[in-house]
Amino acid sequence: MDTSGIQVLDQNSWERVFSLLTEKQRKWVYYHIIRDMSLKEIAKLENTSVEAVKDWGKQAKRKLRVYFDE
């Protein structure tokens, strides 16, 4: 995943957050949140269903909520 265009104030925090996520959840964060791609675009790119991509996002959001609420 190309993260060269992402500006991060604290590289350690970014790495810690990404370490909580699976590869597919990281893809959801990168494509949907950072690159602002639709779920349909991600599904096509990753050769999977929109429902699968929705699930990646749901799981990622759940993990990130726990992390940021601590």
C-alpha cells in the first residue's frame, strides 16, 4: 500500500493504529478513509463483494473505537 501521500504528525501512533488492523481492514482505511474511494470501487479493485468491504470497515471501526476510547 502506498502511504507516501499521507501526512502523519506522529509516525509511531500511525504504526500503532495500523498494527491493530488486519490487512483487509488496513485496505479499507487506506482506500475508503484516506483515498475517499467508494465501497464499490474498493470491491472491484480487490476482486471481492461490496458486502465484504463493508465488513472490513465495520470491524476496523470497532477496533479503532476501542483504541481511541482508551
